[in-house]
Amino acid sequence: MTSIIMIILSTNDIGNGGVKSIADALKGNTSLTSLNLSTNEIGNGGAKSLADALKVNTTLASLNLKENQIGNEGATFLANALKVNTSLASLNLRYTQISDEGAKSLADALEANTSLTELSVPANVHSGIIGKIKARILSTRRTQKRKFLEALKSDEKAPLNRSRLMFVGQGKAGKSATVRSLLGKGFNPDWDSTIGADISERMTSSATSKWRNPDDLKGDFTSRFAARLMVAHSNTRNRPNAKATAQVGKTKEKTNLVLPSHINKMLNEEAINDSTKTTNATVSNDPESARIRNVQHNESSSGRIRPSLKNTSVQVKQEPNDEIVREFEEKLFLDAKRDVNSLTLSLWDFGGQQVFYAMHHIFLTQSGVYILLFDMRELLEPTKREEASKYLLFWLRSVKLHAPKASLILTGTFLADVGERENLRTVDIILRELIKATFSQIVPNIDESFIYFPIDNKEGLGIDKLRGIVEESARNDDGVFENVSIRWMAFLDKIYSERDKVSYLTLSRDIRDIGLEVGISNSIEQEAALALFHERGLLIHLTSTLVLKNIVVIKPQWLIVVLSKVICDGNLHIDKDQFKHVGLEEDLKATFEKGLASRDFLEYVWKGECELEQVDFFLDLMQRTMLLSKWIFSKNELYLIPSLLEDYLVEKETIKGRRCVIDFSNNFLPIGVFQRLLCLCVAHSVRGNENESDHNELIMEPSLHKNYATIEFEPGFKVHLLQDEEAQTITIFVRNDEFAGKCLRIVQAMLRKVNHDVMGSGLNWEIYLDDVVADELRSLREAQEENASPWFSCRENKHNVKTSVTPAAENIDLAGFLDSL
């Protein structure tokens, strides 16, 4: 019982023997919150077994023992358990054999108990004992509510308890199938490959539990956070080693926190309750039993009891739609007991086709857990090993580039097909040779002495182990347990309340106003909260330029879907017939053969995901993230999307011009750098063409391919760009010596721009320049020192060429950057 949260076993004649087995399982269970054992011939012996379990169990919140043979002795056993139990909130003992003696034991136990808010006893119990039980129950409920409201009004801090999991790897390696397996879903051989990325949410309570759907995104972060604070305080002494719990309460102060209106309403109602000192909670008039809580029940023919959520425990005058009060009284506190030490996981399943890689860079974060999947069969097959190793190395380097301190879990798929242990050792040897000692962040498989975890999604092999190691890695990340204030939760609630109306907000207006409303007036604190929410997968906030920084996307999946409508594999992800039907067949062809998308094409593919007026927003966003560039070399309104360009076979020796070689071989040349360099070059060329539009001489139309391009920046200033993936180099060929120095400055600035805005400043490169005299390549430093021509001449002073990041490329908007060139 590691993932089930509710069990109904009513009317099954379980008896004392059967209930003992259940009780033994309860002692180690950490997920079950509700157990219905009504009408099961359970006597005092069974009550003792359950009582022993309740003394150590910390998650069970509701126990229904109605219509059993439990007498006063059994009631005493249960009473003794209640004195130490801190989780049980509801106990149903209706229609049992308990009389005044047993009921008095229960009433006395409530003096020590701080969690029980509902207790049902037989109707024959003396009214005085019922009154004592009622008074204690109401006192507990008032105390809980008071502590909850105190937590809301304070600025107490606690961990967010949230991590982000990123599943990456080559297409068809089994990423989506692995995500489905981890989520407890069955294997589906017909499951479509991921387009762009898929985002899902799960919650887990311990390293051995299954992952379940969380309530976070459906409910109220603020009140859940406050309820968790309460429970954490009460459980601290019982869980001294719980990492998340131990940090709760380190900062606690009164604040002028401005809470959302629904929480303020709750605070006002509590003030009314305190002033009147009255309550409408009454003992049930049911002649067959005494009800300590005014709760309606629906009983099915099978004997199941489901409490209605329409009434509250301690009733005060309230509006019919007062959701927060009902949530707290009926469900919120019980959920908090279950989830106090839980972890919410944001799962990002990235599409494996190479066309998506340039886009992925803007979504990879510094923190979280990366799961890199690969097909073990391809590593074992000599004819496929080189290609598989190339993709593995690409993702290893990409993770190290964006998240050098994040945990990285290598996961080999198709274990059932690989079979023998010797094959698994061979895979391990291949991986170790590939990785060497350069990726210290890899999580080892200690049990099997491997550096990877073999699994099989079809047969379910290794899935539980992988799930455990993923969660363990997430919990070992100190950032997951970084303390945040309850004000930040109110801030997040208010931001999320806008999701029904809009998909993104502006920092300068919307976010600032929301911050002021919840008491966060400092822009630095607002941006710090947004940075955390971005890292944890709650929203997307890119900050490389002021314009991008002003956009806060509050629906991450929406942004990914829209971008993936354009940046995708035309053969796999596009229905060509529909474009023919609407007269866009030629537009489709130009998009996926030449990388040139028309405005009509973009409006058509985006029409189901965004409003027409949002098309300009996406065009602007893609330009600023260097995924797209304006194309003015046509009468039609076209846009260049370099990720869609096709390879071109070219002999390096046939390209003319002075060489400027940008060498990434000591580090890494990620997919997406050359494409973004093309975007910037075309944007610069477009500006040059616009500036020359009043003259007779216009700039030539660029010739572009995935790995090779010819671009003219201004009349006579023509360059060729060549990417060599194997050598990890980008070579610029300058046709006119007069522009060599200027070309060098422009290309350096563009690389710095790409590095800072998209690659997290993790790129490193060396530059080598053609030596005209020696007819060989020399390092940039040597060329500078010798004032080598044509790169450094009297007109091109060497001090204008800078090798460090300059303000011209960092924290500057795209338009301003292009102007600076």
C-alpha cells in the first residue's frame, strides 16, 4: 500500500484476524489517508491492533469503524492511541458496543489529542460525556483554525518543496514511454512522439511512493502553504530528520501582508467568531447515535459513507460560495497532514527530433534533475553506435552547459531486448569511455556498479528503482528546500488567477500591480520570486534583455505548443493535405524546404492556439530569442526560421575569402548556435538593405542552408559561414580584406549575444585568423600583438577588438544590439 490514499472495505466479515494484517501494514504506510472498515465483525482484539498502528502511523486521517463489535475495552485501546496520534481527524464508532465507560476514556484522551475534529459515538452514551467530547472537539477545531489564520497573517517561511524533472535524449529512445511508466501508466506502442515538449505535474510523499496527481494547480497555494506550516510545526518533534520539515519556521514575523480577498474574508469571519464566542455546531438529534460534527452523509447499499462538503464544522454566518472556508474545514487540513513532507514534481518531456534542439535551449534551467535516455540496443549495434554516441554526447554537454550542478541520471531503455548481464556491462564500458571524467554530476547506479540505470517500459523492468532514484536526487537538491515566504504564495495565487483570462502578463504593469496587491512592493523581491517560479516550472520568465524580461508567460505549455507548430519536423508532425485544402501548399513547401514562412502560413498554424492579435507577439518573441528573423528579400511578408533549413554539401577548399575560425572543440558547439548566428546575420543584412533602399545598389539576397550560408551585410561586404559539426567549428570567410576587421568585431559581438541570451554564458571558444604572410591560422592574441593584416590595420585599431563580454552584447535589446554593430 504505497500509493493508495483511500480504502473502502465495508461489509466484508474481515474480523479480528484480518484487521490485524491491515493494521500491521498501516504501521509502515505513508500514503493512506482514509480507511473504511465498517460492518466487519471487528471486536476488541481488532481495535487493539488498529490502536497499535495508530500510535506510529502519521498519515491516516479518517477511520470508519461503524457497526462493529467494539466494546469499552476496545474504546480504551483506541483512546490510548489518540493520546499520541497526531494525524487522525475523523473517527466513526457509531453502532458499536461502547457505553459510558468507553466513551469517557475517549473523552479523556481528547485532552491530550490535538488533531481529532470529528468523533461519532453510540446514541446511548450519557449526554454529559457527549458534552465533554463536544467541547474538546470544538476547542481543537478552533485552535487549528486560529493557528492556520496566524500562519496566514505572518510572514513565516518554509520550503516550496518543488522540483523540475527534464527528460531529454534522442528521438525514439523511449522518453515519453518512460514518463508514462514513472506516472504509473501502461505501455502504449502507438504513442506519438513528443512535439516540442510535454509538461505534467505529479506529487510524491516519500522515496518509495507512487507519484499521484497534485492539487496545487487546481487550488490555492496560499492556504495550502499555511496549512502545511501548521502541520509541520506539530510534526517537527516527531520527524527530527525530515529535511523539509526541519527548516520550517526559521523566519516568523508579523507583517502587513495584503492577502487575496477570499483569505481576507476568512480572517474577518474569524474575528466575528472570536467576538461572539458562539457556534452553531450541535450534537446530532439522530435517535440512534450522537454526532459530534454537523455533517451530512450519503450511504450507499454497500455501506460506504461519504461526508458531504456542504457544511462546516464550526459554523458562522457565511456566503454560499465561500470556497476557502469550506476547503479549510473539510479537506485542506487533512491534505496538509498527508502532504507536509511531500514533493511536487514538474515533468518536462522534451521532443527528441533534432529540429527541436535549437528551441529547447530557452527552456532548460540551471536547477532540477535531468534524465538522459538512450536506446541501449543502438549502443550495442556497431553500425549505430557512432550516431547514438553523438546524440548522447550532445545532451551530456548541453546539460553541463545549462545546469553544471544539477543531477544527471543516465537511463538505458529496452532492457528486455538487451537481456544478458554481459551486454549491460558492455553498455557501461561504452558510456564510461564516452564520458571519461568530465561529467561529475552523473548519478551512479551503486547497486549494479553501473553509471546508468537500465529499464524496460514494456515489461516494467527497473521502473520502481528509477522512480526512487529520481525522487532521491530531487530531494538531495538543497534548492528544492529553499525557504520562501507565504507572501510569495499569495503572489503566485494572484498570478495564476489570471490564467483563465490571459496566457502571459507584463512585468512593468501586471506583475507590479499584483505585487503591490499582495504586499510585495519591492521590484527586486518580485523578480526573485519570478526567478524561483521559472526554475521550478510554474511559469516562464526570460530575462536576457529588458524586452524579454517584461514578458511573464503563465501558461508554459501554451508557449511550447505555439512554437512547436512552426519549429517541427514537416514529415512527422504536419498534415500536408490540410494545407493543400486551404491553398497554402506552396507556403508549406517554402517553410520546410527553404526555412521561409509566410505570414499567412503562421496565422493558419497558430489560429487554434492564439488570437490573431497575438501573432505579432509570437513573431516578436521568436525574433528576440533568435529563433526567427525578418526576411525582406521578397515582395511577400516572409520570416526566416533557420531550424528548418536543410543541409548542404560543400567543399571547404572551394570557399574563397580570409578565414576566421571559431573553435569550440575544447568545450562544445551546441545545436542552435549556428542557427542563431544566421538569424543575427540576416537581421543585420536586412538593416543594411533598409538603409540602402534609397540608393541604386541593394544588398544581395542571402543563400542559406543548415550548415552553410552566404550573406552580404552591405554592398561589397560579403561573407560565407560554414559549420563543421565534427570539428566543432564555425568558419567565417570574408571576401573583401577591407571588411575583415569589421567582420571580426561583428561576429564576436553576435557570439557574445547568443552566449548571454540563450546559452547561459556557458559557451567557450578560441578564434584563429588567416595569416596573409605565413598562409596559416594564428590565434587571435597573436594576430592582435602583431597587428596582423587585414584583421588589424591602421583603420582597424586592435583596441576595438575585445575578447571579453561587453555591454554591447549583454543585457541589450535586439534592435539596440543591431544598431550598435
